[in-house]
Amino acid sequence: MANFDSDAPGYGINVADLDRLAAFPEQNPNLVIETDLTGRVTYLNPEAASRFPGLRDGTDMALLADVADFVVSFRAEGREFASREVMAGDCVFEQKVCYTAAGDDAVLRIYSHDITALKNAERQIAELARRVLHTQEAERHRVARELHDEAGQALAALKISLQLLVAEAPDTIRRSLEEAIDLVESTREQIRRVAYGLRPAALDTLGLSRAIDHLCTETTERTHLTVAYQGRELGRLTDEAEVCLYRFVQEALTNIAVHAGARRAYVRLSVNGDAIRLRVADDGIGMDPGILDDPVRAGLGIVGMRERLALLSGRLEVTSMPGRGTELVAVLPRDVA
Ligand SMILES: Nc1ncnc2c1ncn2[C@@H]1O[C@H](COP(=O)(O)OP(=O)(O)OP(=O)(O)O)[C@@H](O)[C@H]1O
Ligand SMILES: [Mg+2]
């Protein structure tokens, strides 16, 4: 028999403690609700009663929507509590639903924390990130065009002028002029490469599949990797989706060339049900997928891929085993692309 005498040693609980414990939900700035197993409300703390008076007479039960089914599902997993998110009016609540057996009955205690401000902030950050990416791509587009149209054209004109001079130049300076022409040509090539990296013109002119094909061919020519491409034309996607998928392949192939020690890479663009799937695999050393959740070891490349995809409601799947290569799959829902 418990002894509630405040001076009794050993039990560690007394009347003062009980009063204090009972006061906790009363003072809690979050919402505390108690119900029976059918969801009938048996207790509301002041915060819950003042924000949702309809809980008392059953006229506003949004906070307790499907709570009985929810309890059945977590009890089936052998758990005593579980968390979920619930919309009530314009607000979002994070809820912890606890099941407590009380004799033959059971009570549910539901603690609800208003996370509307947090959700709004997350939405604003996602929107901001989307705008930053959009602005970055627009700016890259502009710089690429300027480089091509201004510097590229000026160098082309310079080359023609030098070629005309060569024809008439005395032998003493002809060689220097020819070297200058070579320099102009290699500078033009470098500018073309930079411009291409900034905004792949092929994306505008060829569409996604052929632009990726082009990237694979170029990587094969430029690196020790042999890249095989298999893909189907999808028709035009939104600008954001095409750039997102193109940048995904660009970064994945760069990673393979730099980190994988691979000889071959395989790129495949396909549609599976409602999703566009872009797979990049290699036969390299593999990677520890734990890297992806480790901010110290992860670089910006994979984080960037994930963020770009998430902004379009897509996702990144990574499969890798040491010594067995790495496979990255970008998945984008067809209807947002
Ligand atoms: N195909 C791959 N094979 C083996 N390891 C890989 C592969 N791709 C990525 N990694 C590993 O994952 C890490 C993170 O890649 P991520 O692209 O995010 O960053 P990074 O390439 O190191 O730097 P950044 O892309 O920011 O220049 C790499 O440092 C590398 O260790
Ligand atoms: Mg990288």
C-alpha cells in the first residue's frame, strides 16, 4: 500500500508531489487531451479547452481525426505511443498519442504542439531555395550567352584578321602570327567549354535525352571513363526539370570520374509509371552511403542533387556497396516535370 505521508521515506512520492504532477498538464502551454478508447474526451487542459472549445461537445474533432485507427495501428506494432501530424483549422500540430492501460479500461493521452510557424518557415525556405536555383540558372544562361555572343564573336573576328595578316606577313613574323592564331583558337575553345558548362546549349536545341547523350559522349572523349547512354525522348519537360536532370547527370559523371576509380559508367533515362527515372551507375570502388548523412564527408554535389530534386517533389536513391560500384537514381514525378 503506497504511503502518501510526505515524510515517509522510501516511496519518493507524496501529496505535494501528486498536486505538482496534476498541475503539469494544467500549466502546459501545449494542448493536452485525454480520451477513452472510442475517442470520447475525458479531459482537456486549459490550452486545449480555450483553443478548441468544440472538443468538449464534439463539434470540432479535427485534432482527434482518426485517432482510434491510429492507436490500433501503432498498438499492432507493439508500441505504447506514436507521433503524427494533424491539420486543425489553418494550423498544423505535431501530436504524440500515448496509450495507457488503466485497469480494464485504457486512456489515450494526446499531446499536441502547434508547429504552424515552423511549417510556414520551412515552406518559405523551400520557396527561397527554389528561387535561388532559378535565379542562378537564369544568370548562368545570361553569362553563357554573353560569353558566346560577345567574347566568342570577338575572338572569331580576331582570328580572321590574323589569318589575313599571315597571308601578307614577312617570314620573320609569320610564325609569331600563327602562334597567336593557335592561341586565339584554344581560347575560343575554352570559352565555348565554360559557356557550355554554364548553360548547356544542347538542352535548348536538342532536348533532354540528346543533351545527356552528348554529355556522355563528351565525358568519354575527355576522361578515362567509357559512358554508355540509353534513353528515350520524353518530349519537352519544364525548364526546371530539364536543368535539374541534366545537372544531376553532370555531377554524377564528374563524381565517377573523380572518386569512383571506375572504367565504365551507364546512364539510362526511362519512364516508369508516373515517374521519370534517370539512373547513373558505375563499376568503381563504391561508396559508404553513410557519407550522405555526414555533413563533414559529404560535399555539395550530392546535397545539391537532392535539393534540386526535392524542390520538384522528386527524390534521389543511392545504392552502393564497397567494391561493387555505385548507382544513383533521380526520380521525378511526371506531372510536375
Ligand atoms: N560514384 C562514386 N563512387 C565512389 N564514391 C563516390 C561517388 N560519388 C560520390 N562519392 C563519394 O561521396 C562524396 C560526396 O560526393 P559529393 O559530390 O557530394 O562531394 P564531392 O564530389 O566530394 O565535392 P563537390 O561535389 O562538392 O565538389 C565524395 O567525396 C566521394 O567520397
Ligand atoms: Mg561531387
